[in-house]
Amino acid sequence: MAFEPPKDDSPQAKDISEVKKPDFRVQYEVNGEQVDLRLMDVELLFFDLEKYNSQFSMGAMLGRVVKNAMSMGDEPEPEIEATVREEETSQQANAFFLAGTHKDTLSNLGLSIEPIAGGASLAFNGESANSGQIRFNVSRNEALTGFLGALTQEHLEKSGIRSNLDSLANILTRQIADHYNFSDMVLTEDMSQLFGSMEQIVGEYKRLGLDASVQQLGTYLTHGKLGDLREYIFVERAGLLGEIGKSFGPGDWQRDSTPEYLRGRWNQAIHILEEARANPKATELAQQLDTHLRECVEHALGNLEQLSYLQPQQREESAQVLNEFRQILLG
């Protein structure tokens, strides 16, 4: 189960090498110091990152548990417990090893790695292990923007760096979308480094013709400039502006919710609306959310009558909940 980075003579490494010839290097300056970086080293970093994330996905972890359990015949329990216990330890050790293996490349890119526990977990007889993945944070934004600024169209066309840039943009987007803590009013160092360079990052991607890769980062940049990014993230994470009937948003919660769960979701929606109203820079967002929530509650009340699978009592209680929040929205 140990993580092993690809050797230069491995099939994986050979495949990467064959994609990129000649051996491209980029030079740029960071705080007065010259950096000379092989693009092959960047590609190997991303290769190992993807390998780690695949190795510790829930499917791969479950497969190892089942395989080891089957090898134990009629008494698989001890082996299952041991395998689950080892998964957590293995994730930590492999993340540490990956960081050490690519220490110089990470430093030259201005990135650090962060192991993230997944949403799913294995549990057996008191032992548990979360699925895991590694993501990037920006640790030195001047290094990252210097690297991006040194890239050319030739690098994108004749090396494998294009897919790496797509992956990086996706990872940074997910860090903002579902990981960084916006509940506190103080930005962490990781957040400050990213937000302090986001305009340059987005600009360099667009210069390279990778507009689609940073579309969502561009949206975050826009809201950052407006001053309502915090509230926008709250709205996005709760799915409050999802189109009725096409996403499980406020207009559809009643379709698959108990009255208690429905009340909890609407309480959260109203709380986020109040947060937006409290920020003078989020006035437009608050108005948009208010209008959408009103449309959603009206739709939900009408939709309840069509949900024949609901028991009469549940339908009545859900209608009471929705009417309460309708009155709140109407003032």
C-alpha cells in the first residue's frame, strides 16, 4: 500500500517523457533570485499527486479492504480492522513522503500541499479511515505568478504542462468552493496568498488561452472586487441560487425532506440572506437571493400538492413550514 513515486525508467515516467521533447525549462525571478525549473519536474509532481488521490479514493480503499478480507477465509474481521487502521497511517506517511520528494519543485512553484479528508469514510469495529486527497495552497504568490508568466504557447503545445495547469486551477477553485473557512472574518495565510495574486493568476491563464480553466476563479475574483465574496461563497455552498427543477435547491427541498429537515434548510437560507443584507457591498447579491427565494417558496408550496408519495400529515407539516418562511420573506 506504500506510495512509490515513478522512477525515470518506469513505464509511467517514460510516457511523460515521450509527451515532452525537448526537455523544456523556464527561468523567472522571485524576490531577486533566479529560478530555473524543468517542466518535467512539474509534470512528475502532478503525476504523483494524481496517483496519491487515486490510491486513497474510497473505491481503491474499499477494494483493498475486500481483497484482504477475502484472503482470510472464514475469519476476516482481524484483517479488516488492520487494513482500515493502516489506511489512515498510510495516507499521512505518503503525503509526507510526497512533500519531501517534490520539495524543491513545490518551492519554485510557490505551492504547498495539504492533505484533505474526503467526505466518505470506512468504519469497522471502532476503526475508521476517511478517503483522502492532496490539494495545493499558494504559499508564495510571487513564485507562482512568476512561473505562469514564464510559460509560452510552445510549452503548452509541446509538453504536458497544459493538463497540469488545468488541474491546478481546478484545485485552487475547489479550495475556495468547499474548503477554506469564510465564517471567520480573518483570512488565513493560504487564503491571503491566493486572493492577493488571483487577478494575476487569472490574467496569465487568459494570456495562455486557458480562459475556461479559470472561469470560476474569475467569478470569485469579481466578487472579491465587489466585496461580497464571503456571502457569495455561502450562497454557492448552500446551492441557494440553483435553478428550480434542475438542482436540489430551495425550490426542490420539499420533494425529499422531512418537515424538520426542510425547516433546517430554510433557516440556513434565511440566515445567509441576512448575512448578505448586513454587508452594504452585497446589496445586489442580497436582492438577487431574496427574489429567488420568494420564487422558490411559492413554487414549493404549489409543488407539495403534486407529491402523491407524501403522507397527508407530512404534506401538511411541510406546508406549514413553507408558509412560515414565506411570511418571513414577504416581511
